[in-house]
Amino acid sequence: MNPNRTQVAYQEAAVRNANPIELVIMLYDILARDLHGAIEAMEAGSIETRTTKLKHGFLALQQLEGSLPMEEGGDLAAGMSRFYSMLRVQMMKAQVQQDPAILRELIQLLFSVREAWVELNNRQASPEVATAAASTSAPEQLQSASWKA
């Protein structure tokens, strides 16, 4: 098995075994990698690579948006929807203006929110949080556990 196929097999196994929060974290990582790649391509003057990386980033963002439970998620889901919309607008702006500084700012924002998801995932590992998440007040638990800003 070549190294690329090994990596793909590992990633597929990780996705199959991930809980929903871990999947969100993986999508944040993918989006951040794509933005980093777009920055490198902008700085190298590679239009094709820049466009490819941003296009893939838009797909990751679409997956994040599509996973929002808008009906049950209340204010948290609405806030995440606004955050994802802002990311999309800024990514388009960076593409048009060819401005890597915009993408660097987005990466910082992504990592801040990603850390909140990691914290929530760590809390879910404890029995009391898992019980709280299963209750009908799960959106409120998620909001208080994941947002600091």
C-alpha cells in the first residue's frame, strides 16, 4: 500500500469511528488546511492552486452548514449559521482581492471556535455531560459549554 492510500485509509477509519463533534472538528481542520494552502498559493502566484484550495474549503464549509440542526438548535445553530456565512463572504473577498491577510484572520477565528468544539468533545466524555446532552435542554448545554467569546 502506498503512503497516500495508507493516509486515505486512516482518514476513512477515523471518520467512521468519530462521534458528531469529532466530525465537526475534522471539518474545521480540513477548512484550515485549505485556507493555509490558499495562502501559500496566493503568495506563490498560483491561481489554479489558490482556486482549488478555496473551492475545497467552500465544500468543507458547506458540510459544516449542512450539519446544523436549525430546527432544534435554537440560538446556537443560528449563531453558527451566521458565523459560517461570514466565513464564506470573507473567503470570497480574499479570493477576489487575492489577500492572504483575510484568510489568516479567518484561520485564527476557526481555531478559536475549533477549540470550543474540542472542549465540548472532552466534556462529552464525562458521564454528567453525556447525560445533559441527551436531555431536552441540549442546545443550552452546548451553548454554555462551547462558547467563550
